[in-house]
Amino acid sequence: MNAEGSRAPVGRGLSARLLVITVACVLIGEILIYLPSIVHFWQTYLEQRIAAAHLATLAPAASHDGIDIALADELLIHSGTVAITVRDPEPRLMLGELPMVDKTYRLRKASPLDLALNTLETLHYRGQRFIRVIDDAPMLSGAEIDIVLADAHLWSEMVAYSQRILLTSLLLSAVVAALLFVSLQHLIVRPLGQVASRLTAFRQHPEDESLATPASNRPDEIGILEREMLQMQNDLRQALAGKARLATLGEAVSRISHDLRNSLSSALLVSDRLERSDDPSVRKATPRLVGALERAIRLCDATLDHARNRPRPLQITSVNLRGLVDEVVADIAAPRAGLDLMIDIDPAWILAVDRDGMHRVLTNIVRNAVRAMPAGGRLAVTATVSPEGRGGSDSRRNGVTIAVDDTGDGVPARILDQLFKPFASGDIENGTGLGLANSREIVRRHGGEVRLAATGAEGSRFEIHLPARAVRRVAGGDT
């Protein structure tokens, strides 16, 4: 998909949707405003007719001889009524003649709901009724004005008012929608469109750093999105570059491992002759040499499988933890002068682990501890089994914990956050930077975890935790 294909079709983008939603919301708001407005208009119109009718009755009330028909008709036309009756307290027909009435409304006693229903009723009958309206006299305490009028004029006025409301609503909707559309286009839609374009360009060319543009300094969510996206792109570029380097390195390592495996196999054949040597010291050292060569061959095989993205399955066997630690320490730490060794592990503890894998894990961590003490120091390897681990619980909080303590200078602060990542510590004491990363992978495949428990000027402590299912037998008996 190209950049053009990633854009929304015309009329279906975020801008069009915002415009439609804005217009719809304004119209809904106007509709909600219209009902109380038209009710107020209906009520005010009738109250004005009541006031005009009361004024019209003042002339007949002041005249002792009555008024002529022409003046009475003029007063009725002026008040917009057909008949006017005054109750103070008895009803007195002041002007006009009472026709048949279709509906009677008492404004003083009407509730808001009644007013709303009466208004809608008036609109429904389209001015084809005679209605009777009763309300308090506005200028005569204790009196009521009772009028009869045709609601045709009221209906026409209400329709005209509704049309004005509709036109005003449409105009207001257009203005508000236009202003809101321009504002949202500038504040949201355009920046999001730029973000979408950058993502599309990044997807097509993820390794092209020239496509990266600085993020804005906006403090809102879009600014956060831009900054996070830029950081994500940088992280992905680094990951892709690292992946490419690792792929190249893996291919080279696989070739080297293949050749090294052949050489080690030849050395293993030669070592068979050493077992038949007449020198006792040579025959005594030969088993360790053979074991080292066999582990190296298996390591080459594992490296080849890893390079093919096909790690070898764990070969779970019963392993004496003390014997495994003694073997690792003898290979790495025993020859070092000035090194004080302390191993506190019960010889009866048996673990269910992959022996070669755990040998590699302990070798990497013990070797790092020894390298951290070039002038000598104290190396301690201890192990503890939680009480729950004896009962066979499979919780990560239970099981066995193997701790390796040294009195070196501690892990440099600059690599603490990436200590278990490949090549993070490759510049420390000529290390490759793969030991701790491989160790964590192996332990996690066992269901456990490796962590740096403490570090500082007084030394460091690494802990290897294995779940309870890895504890096959301890001093208290079988699990």
C-alpha cells in the first residue's frame, strides 16, 4: 500500500465526520431549546390576549349607557378575541357572543407538562378551533378574564416563530460547524494526518533515518503521541540494526561453530589415547579434559541450533548441585591466587535440570565474579531451598535459590539497565557480552529467573532462582 492508499476516502475522513457530528450536535441542541421556546411563545401570546381583553373591557365598564356594536367589534378585533367575560366574582359577559368552544385552558393552574402538551396540541390542529382561555386579570385583583378566540392566528404565529427558529438554528449550525471545523482541522486533524503520513513512510522504509522529523513541543495528547512515536521509531530502527548485525554474526558463528566442532571431535579422539597413558597424572586429568571437550562439542551444536532459530530441547536429568558447583569452581576459580573460596551447599541436594545448561549458567556467573576481583577477594556460592519448595509447590516464590557473592568493585552503573541484554557488557574485562543474556535465557527455559540482587563498592550478589519442581531431593527427603 502506498502513501495515497493509506489516506481516508474523501467524505469518510476524520474531518468530514467531525463536521457531520458538529452539525448534528448543534441541531439536537436547538431542538432541545425549541420545545421550551415554543411553549413560552404560546403562553406569552395567550397572556397578551388576556391583557388586551382586560383593557377592552374597561370602556364598557366605564360607560353607563353601554357602547355601540361598531365599537364593541373594534375592541374585540383589537384584542384578538371573539368574546370576553369578566368574573369578579360573578361572570359578566362584557363583549361579543359565546360560540361553541373546542378546548378550555386555565393558564394559572397549568403545569409545565400541561403547557407543553397544550402547545403541541395547538400545532396539531392547525388553527381550526375555538379555544377558551381563563387567567387572572392583570390589572384587577381578585378577578378573572375569560376569553374565547379562534386559534388560527395563534397557529400561524407559532409556525412563523418555528420557521425563524429553524433558520436561526441552521445559520448557527453552519457558523459553529465552520469555526469548529477550522479549529479541529488545525489542532487535531492536520497533526494526526501528519502522524499517519510519518507512520506510513516509516512502515515502507523503517531503516531510513532521514524520514525522522522532530516532534513538536505540544503539551497535549497529540504532542505526547508524536514524541512517543518518534521514540518508538528510534527504538525500532536500533532493534532492526541490531537484528541485522546479529543475523550476520549468527551466520558467522554458525560457520565457526561448525569448523570448531570438527576440530573438537578430532581432539576428543586424541584424548582417548591419553586415557591409556602410563603417566598417572595424565590419566587422572584426562576425564576432566574429555568432559570439557564433550561440553564444548555440545555447545557448538547448541550454537548451530540457535543460529538456525532451533534451540535444543532441555535434557532434564538428576544433577547433584554441590558436585556441579564444585566442578565449575574448580575449572575457573581454584587456580587463582589470593582468592578465598566458600561453598555452602548441602551435598544431598539433587536438582532436576539440564546439566549442560546449568553448567553454562554457573560458569558465566562465577567467571564474572572472579573477573571482578583481579587482585583477589572472597567468592561465596550458597544455596537455599524454601520450606514450600520441599512440599512440591510450583510457585515462583518457592524452590531453590543459588547465590554467587563476590567482593569486587561492583557492576558499573552505566550497564545496570541493560545488564542481561546481548553485548551490553561486552567491554567489561574482555567479555563477549553474551554470557548473562544466555544465562537468563537458559534459566527462564527452566521456569526460573536470574537477577542482580545487590551491587556496590563492597561487591555484588547474583541470584539464580529455580522453581520448586526443579528440586528433586534435599536433605529432608524426596520432593
